[in-house]
Amino acid sequence: MYNTYRKEKRFSTNKRFSQGKSQYSGRSQYRSNGSSFGKRRGTPRFGLGTMHSAQFINKSSNEEQGAPYVPQHRFSEFAIDERLKRNIEKKGYQIPTEIQDKTIPLILEGKDVIGIANTGTGKTAAFLLPLINKVLQNRRERVFIVTPTRELAFQIYEELVSLSQLLGIYSAVCIGGSSMGAQIASLRRGPHFVIGTPGRLKDLVKRKQLLLGTFQNIVLDEADRMLDMGFIDDIRFLMSQLSDKRQTLLFSATIPPAIETLIRTFLKEPIKISVKSRETPSCIDQDVVRVKGAKEKLEKLCEMLENKSEFQKVLVFGRTKHGVEKLSRELDKRGLRAMSIHGDKPQAKRRQALDLFKNNHVQILVATDVAARGLDIANVSHVINFDIPATYEDYVHRIGRTGRANQKGIALTFVE
């Protein structure tokens, strides 16, 4: 447990963490600052009842629950094109993850698949590899991929480019915040893969620049997040425009009722694969940081971040766009290398901030929940919830940005 801030005390995450309860407060509920510098906006909109601070405390364990998964295949054994296998080998992939091992053969068979998996399980490659193979077998095949955020769309695009080197496969990314003219031009070249966010894709369909009847394959990635962001009607519209003869793949961490309805309406005899074992990865140390007021909250954060040998690569989450931008500027003013990502930031600036963080040119990325889903950023040492998330599910996705690929990670949540 992080003690109440004292100037003479340095912070260390090497101490033992409490298991499931706080020694500093008997309060069963607490209020959260709605913005980063303490303008109170009431209690968060918790989706699973009022969260208790004990939910943010958990000691990581070296012991995974249950026996480790033993793959039934190697990548070299999948029934895919040899050229694609060479690209897989160049990336250093040999043994598939559980979601890849279980879904790739089904997708290769043309089945509709529902993949339920925690973040960081390798699901992007799980759907890209068999769909790239499908295009290699028939150049008339086209793939339509829908994602909740611009950052995830670009991440999928980059993985696609990496896996399809020298294979003559073309793609287009269609997202808000970028030039629609350039996107229309790329669509006119007839790309094999179109990756985008629901709002921009719907706009392009209505402008008759994107003809969904020409696509035989659709992927809905992070479907529950798209529901949370209010895209369910856009998804229904896009699905209704597709050919009846199609393969549909849906990946999600959870299957809420609205997604179940979507599945019943648009998927044909889908096979459900679930590899979700626990809510939060066992390799993440989770703890709370007790503070009294906005000023102490900011000072404590800054003192922690100044310990750069420990807080090497830190993702800080806030709840509001304004609060995130303000916090980022304050950290930068104090000599801490920080940048921000939020919905009001121009897309080019968002990509720049993300790339600088990924490539270790900045130590800190301050973000809203736009960065909580799907993004694969290597070696994030800490996730800090400067503002409490709206739901426990959002918390799970936030902290999933650290402790990836079975590395140790640390997640800290500020509470009052």
C-alpha cells in the first residue's frame, strides 16, 4: 500500500502489496474527481455497482490458474500459403497463442467464429493470418474490419502490412479525424482489406464510396467496446449492407445482451471460442494510492514519475479530455516527458504521441479510455489510474496495457 504522501519519503513498488483490502480506510465507498485537477463531478457511473478500493488491490502471482495451455499446432503446421509462413517466421512467431491455435483452423474452414479473450492474447493475428491466406487463394476476396478506435485501426493495419510483406495485398484505413478525400482515393484502388471505425465507414457507405456488397468477410473487433461507445446502430447498419454470403468473425472480451442479439441476427451457426481465464492478468501487481485532495494527488503523481529508474514507461489514465490535456501539459512543464491522447486531439497528433511513446522517446502517455482497448504497446512498466474509471470492466482494460506477454506489470489507482 502506498502511504500518504510525505516529501521526505521516496516511493517504491518493490514492497509487498496488500491482498484484497486496504489498511488505511474502513470506507466502503469513495468519490472520484471527475477531472484531473480536482473539480468534483460526483461518483463515477459504475456499471457493476459501486466499486470498492479493494477491487484495485491484488498481488501478482507467478502461478497461473490451471495448467498452462499446450498448443495443438505450430504456425508451420497450419494449412496456409508458404509465402505467408515465411513472413510469420520472419516475425519470430513459432507457437500460436491459445486464441490463435483454436480459431485459425476454424476460420480457414470458413466458419463464423466468436472469439472471447482477454486483451493481449494475440487475437489480431488470429483473424489476420487466415484472412490473408484467403485473399492469397482468391484475389477477389475482400475483408472488412471494424474497430472501436482509430488507434486500434492503425495497429491492425500495421500488423497486416507486417504479415503481408511482398504478397501484393493492398489495404485502406478509414477513420475519423483524417482526410476523407484521401480515404476515398484509396478505396477507389480496390483494396483487399478495409479497416476502419464505425462512424467514418458509415459516412463512406452513405456517400456510395464504400460498397459493402463487394466484401465476403467481416471482422468486428472489440465488439463490446463498440457497444460501450454507442456504435451499435452503426454496426447494425454496416452489417445490413454486407452480402449474405460472407464469413463473419466477432472478437470481444465480454458478450453483453446487445452483442448476443447482434450475433443471433447476423452470424450463421457461429462457433464460440473462449480463452478468458480471469478478469485481470495474474502477472500485474495492483494497488491503490491514497490521497487527500487534488493538490496532493498531483504532487504524489509527479514524485512517483520523477523516479524514472522505476517508472520507466507509464500510461496514465484520466476520465476527461480536458483533464488529460491539462495533466499532460503540467507534467511536461515540470520536466517530465509526457504527451497526451484523447478524442479532441487531431489524428496526426494522436499518432505522433503514440509513436513517440511506443518508441520510448517520451516516458509518459496521458490518455482517456481511447487508449484502454486493444493497443499493444511493449514494455509498459506502470498503468496509473489518475482518475477512477467509470466501470470495473474499464479498469480491467486499462490495466491490461501493462503485464503483456506474461511480463510483470504494475497498476496503481488513486483514491481518496
